[in-house]
Amino acid sequence: METTESTGRTETFETLVRAEFAPKTTYLNTASNGLLPARTVAALHEAALLRAEGRPLTALYEDVEACRAAYARLAGVPASRVAVGASVAAHTGVIAASLPAGAEVLTAEDDFTSVLNPFHVRGDLKVRTVPLERIAESVRPGTALVAVSAAQSADGRIADLPALREAARAHGARTYVDFSQAAGWLPMDAGAHDFTASVSFKWLLGPHGTAFLVVPEDFGGLTPLLAGWVAAERPWDSCYGPVAELAHSARRFDVTHALFTLAGLRRSLDLIEELGVDAVHAHDLALADRFRAGLAALGHEPVPAPGSAIVSVPGLGHRQPELGRADIEVSDRAGNLRAAFHLYNTTADVDRLLDVLSG
């Protein structure tokens, strides 16, 4: 039985969510794109009006630093370690460029391309691939870097990050973790790793166009290859000619900011913080577990991914078009039906999906 205090927290959670979201479909596809809160839509509109009406954009530059600070709090690191970029692939590329020729990079089978491809296109790195479940035990002397997603995009499996961290430390390897499918619902400890990254348009509920990178205080040997004027210690004094002094913080890895995106994202991150990641985590997992139980009753077995808000069901991907016609938004990934649960979803959404699948 819930206590009065826990009941109050639940009511506050539900009230906030109802005020921000009014989906017109049964939307179970956050692993592709998160829904935008009402406050975010309003901020995007206001940002566009600033440009349309020729008003000063000062507030938009303030949004950049507000987003950096908010993400740092979610990631559990100082804001000085957070860079604001455009994509995980670009961040991976900067990390890949820092490795010496012949360095070994350990990756997980069928991980998301943005985490992997920059290491492959180098052409002179030894990229070794193993099943996700074996990645910690596969770190060995000579492994320079382990690159892996915290939660797998295709099926929601969660990497054993504590075991990976310990194995990497034992062998002198660095770690690079992509939290794109985890940030916003899975508590993060970005400080436990050398490098981490995340997009903003999935579980963080922001628009497209921004991705965060967390680096060590000493920058981990990275060179800011993409640095422009925003990467300078004094950006507005660094608009012409080579940058004389790079930022003393991770901002040296910033690229030109997607100002409209960040204006909206600031409000999305505010909402995540107001609700609390722990509460979002509990909500999302309860729905995912309800779906898993319902699948079992229907005779279907999802990919084992305990503790994940993403549920992937082999053999049911072909039903995605049918579900779409019923206004249920899910994904078909390699023949698997992928459903992803987030704070705006309800038990009614789960039951509707199960009802259509049972037909």
C-alpha cells in the first residue's frame, strides 16, 4: 500500500506529465524520438519569433549554458566537463582521431553505428567486436579503448558498466559510453568513464540537433578538431583568424550551437529534473515489465533485457505497419518489434498494444 508521501509524489508526477503531453497516438517509440513537452514547443516558437522579429538573441545563448549545466547535473559531473555538439558520430570521430595507428578498440556486436563507424573509417585501428554480454571479460592488455552503448538501440539490453569500468582499469584501457538510449530514464554516472555522449532527442525529450560529450578534466588527450569561434575562451573576441586561446573547459570541444534546439531542450531538461530520473526510471520500468508479462501470456518471448525501458520482440517486426494503422507507434528493428516506454506512457498504452497483438 502506498504511503501518503508516495501517493503525493505519484500525483505530482502525473499532474506534470498531463500538463505537458497530449499525444494523438499510442506513442511507444521513444527509442527513435521522444515527444516534445508543451513548454518545449512554446520555447521553440518564442525562439523562432526572436529571429523573425529581429530581436536580440541574448536569451538563446543563455540557453546553451543552462543546458550544459542541466545535463551535467543529470550526468553527475561538473559542467566544465561537458561539451555541447551536434551528434554522437561527431563526438566519436574526435575520440577516434585521438588514437594512435594500430590501437585496439573493443566494441559490442551490432551496436549503434554512430558509436562504431568513426573507428572503422580510420582504417588503421584494430576494431575488435564481441557480444555485449562478453565485453567486460574481453578487455585485455593492449586494449586502448572500449566503446559501447549503455542501452542497446536495437533491443534495450543494458551493458554491465561497473564490470566494464573495472576491467578497463585493470588493463589500462579507456572507456567511451553512449547514453543516448539511457539518459533521461536510467541514472547516469558519467564521471565513472573517460568519455560519454548522448543525443538530446530521445529520452531527454528535446528537439534534434544537439548531442553532449563528457570528457575528463584533463581532456583525455583529445584534440578539438572541430573547434570554431564558440570553442574559444572568449568566443566573441575570437571570430576572426585562428583562435588564440581555446576554452579552459570542455567547451573547447563545442561546435556551433543549434540555438533553437537548445532553447527548447532547456525546458525539456527542466522537466526531467522536476520529475526526477529515479521517478522516471520506476515509471518506465513498470510499464516495460507489464508489457513483458503480457507478452508471456500471449506466448511471445522478448529479447532478455532486464531492467530496460526498451522491449524487443523477435518475429513480430512485420506487424509494425498494422500497428501503425491502429495509431500505435513502435519500431521494426531487424525483424523485431521494439517498444520503448517513457514518462508520458500509461498502463492503458501497454494494454492497447497487447490487445492489438493478441488479435
